[in-house]
Amino acid sequence: MDSPLAPDLLREVTARAKKQIRKRMQTLRSGHPAAALALRSQHVVTRLLAEDWLLAARSVALFWPILERGEVDLRGLDEALRARGSALYYPFMEPAATGFRTGFRLSSTVGDVAVRGGKFAEPPPGAPEATRGDVEVVLVPALAADGRGHRIGYGAGYYDATLGDLCPPAAATIVLFDFQLLAEIPAEPHDVACARVVTDRRTLSI
């Protein structure tokens, strides 16, 4: 018979493994020159713009890059999708009575996405919030991912908390550099697997 402590031990081991991967991948990404990451970002944008499932989407949730952390820069994708008439949403986080409230808000113009006291750029507080059915594709950043659609972020759990509000019907797609793609990511029951992974070299459908 399994020990009643086994699930707790499993969670502890998984959390420790994620922490080690997170630290290793942050170091790996920060070791790449900014110019090299910018070029890889262009390849990511080019690959995304060749995907029918993205071009067919009338509404897309993006993320604004935290360049000092070396994140994939999707600003070129923002420009291309706006030119096509796509509705674009960006994540937000704001204080609430029980901690923080998260979600996605509509960005009317590229100029309204700005850092507003948090760590990432977001639309203005009064912008319309996305509800289930408003967004068709959500592009998700990551420090690491695997071919099963599992990812590791910075550990705050933002996307784990918000993807369930939009997916389904929205399809979540992990976006990262190819050197961040691992054979397997340790996953926990609360982790939300994504439908696709796109890097500067490949697209994986789960």
C-alpha cells in the first residue's frame, strides 16, 4: 500500500526539480547576446506568421517582452496582426482583496501597452477584459517547455491561474527559443498543458 506521504513527497521532488530547471534555463538564456536573441525572435515571429491557425484567428493574446530577462520579442508580431485587423489582448495583474487578480485586457493601440507598476507591460486598467470565447489563441512565454505542452515559467503561477479562464475554446501556444526546449518537464496536476509549442526552429502540435 502506498504511503500517505507519497503524494506530498512527489510534490516536493517535482517542485525541487522545477526550481533547478528554472535556475539553469535562466542562466542559459542570459548567456546569449541580446543581438542573438533578437535574431531568434525574428525567426519566431516569421514562423508564427506562416501558421494558418494564427492567421485565421480574429483575436490573439500576446505578451510584451521583458527584454532584460531575454524573453522572446513578439513586437513584430503585434505590428503584423494589428495590420491584419486582429484584436490583441495582453495580460494584466492588479491588487485584489485576496492578493492579485489576473486576466487579459484588450489593447486598442500598441502605445497603450505599458509598465504600470508591475514587472510586465499591460493595457490600461479601463480596457475591456477578455472572457471565455473572446480570444482564439493565447501565446504563452516560458523558460522551458517539452513536446507534451508542459512549461516552466518564473514560478508565480500566472498562466496556470488564467489559462483555464480562456482555454478552451482558446488554444494556448508556448513561445520560446529552441534551446529552451527540453525532452521532458516535470508536471503537477494543476499544471495546464498547452496545445502547441513554437520556437525559432520548429512548431510542435500536441
